[in-house]
Amino acid sequence: MAGTNGKQKTVRDMILSLALIGLAAGFIYLLVPHDDHAPDIQRVDYRVELLTARRAASYPVAAPEGLPSTWKATSVRFQGEDGDRWHLGYQTPDGQYVQVEQSTQKRADFIDDASQGASATKTTEKIGDRTWTHYTGGRYDALVLAGTSGSTTVVAGTASFTQLTKMAAALKTS
């Protein structure tokens, strides 16, 4: 019987050790902060970059006017040495991403890059007095402005075509 008491003691010690480890893990879990919401992306003011781009670019640089304040500008850059490339990124009210891209780079290469590999569809849409071609697939969907010479304008992102259309409709060049 002496052997039985030793086995019971070993099992009891193992259960106590597991309980102690469980309590320690629970305590550590409570100490670690848990943030389940998406990070707050800071709004950027792009007015200075827009003025610079409009002075330097060889084409009319587009930026939205009249979008609701729930659309948040999140990124901006103008790269004069890279085909006069203009970029303006926005977060939509539902948390999706929309970007306006313009450049004098070779049209096909630029569209492929700006749309993250999307392909042209046969769908075109009249937005205001301009015609845009739908691109789908890849990482982004996109609208590409038709009938421009000297530069290419692409509105692309993870947002729906409805949101892309809102951005395209808001674009002004002056």
C-alpha cells in the first residue's frame, strides 16, 4: 500500500502544478492589452503637396473637392523624377481604401502598377463629362480615365465601384 500513496501524491502534485500554471497564464492574459478595433489612421493635410504637384507636373493634377469629412486623406506624395507621379490615398467612411494615381509613365505599365494587376473590362461609365473604364481583379478594382493624352489617371482601391465612382466624380484639376 505504500506504493499507492506515492502514486496518488504524484497525480495530486501534477494537478496542482497544472492549476498553478493555468492561474499564471490567466493572470498574464489579463495584463496584456487587447485592442480589437482597427488602428486609428491619421488624417493628412495634402494642400502643400497638391500645390507643389500642380506647379511641377506636366499635366493637370487631380484632387477631390466636396467629399464628406467622413472620407479621410491618409497619404500623399508627388515624385517628379518618377514620371511626375501623383498619389493621394483616402480611407472611405466604411474603412476601405481609395487612391488617386496620375503619371506620365507608359500607360499600360502605370495602370498595372496603380491597380495592383487589375485587368480591363468591357464596362465603361460616364462620370460627369468624362468616361472611365472599369478594371477588376488583382488586389484592387479600378477606374481608368479614358481619352487623355500625356498622362494617365487611375482611381483604385479595395472600395466598391460605388465608392470609386464617388471619388472619380469629386476629382477636380484646378
